[in-house]
Amino acid sequence: MNQTRQIHYRLSELEYRKLVTSASQIGLSTSAYAKQLALRSKLIEPKFSHEDAVQLNLALARIGNNLNQLTKQANQGYYVEPEEVRALRSEVNAVWQQLR
């Protein structure tokens, strides 16, 4: 196998010592050990695309903002329409279904 590519990364002193210790315990060079770790790692496919995650985050922020406004209104003694609470609950349920 033609291995011509290099990867460089920085470690703290503690991270480096842990890497060296682990490599020496199984009889590999630090480089070979780091390579094995990288190649054997199992990548987990994200449940959501970046765009979907951004949209969910915005929806949650909007729901939180609306909930805060209703809470402030109720705490100040103003009447909160039950329909507003139901609509907010419906939005929460819609986001919850996307997260499942």
C-alpha cells in the first residue's frame, strides 16, 4: 500500500503521555497506535443533516421564546388564552415527532 499522506495534529502534554503509554502497552509505536485508533473508529451517522438540525434549533428557540412570553404574561396577572397554550403544545409535539 502506498502511504504518502500525512496527518498532523497537536496534543496537550497529558494527552501525549496517555497516547505514548497506551501505545507502549500494546507494543506499537505512537504513530502506529494513533493510526490504528483512527482507522478502527466507528463513525456514527448523524440522525439529522446540518440543515435539519439548524431548523430544529430555530423551532425550539421560537417555542422557548413563546413559552417565556406566555409565562411572563401569566405571572403578571394577565389572562392567557387556552388556545395559545394548545397551539404551543402542538408545536412542541411536532418538534418531538421530528426528534424521534
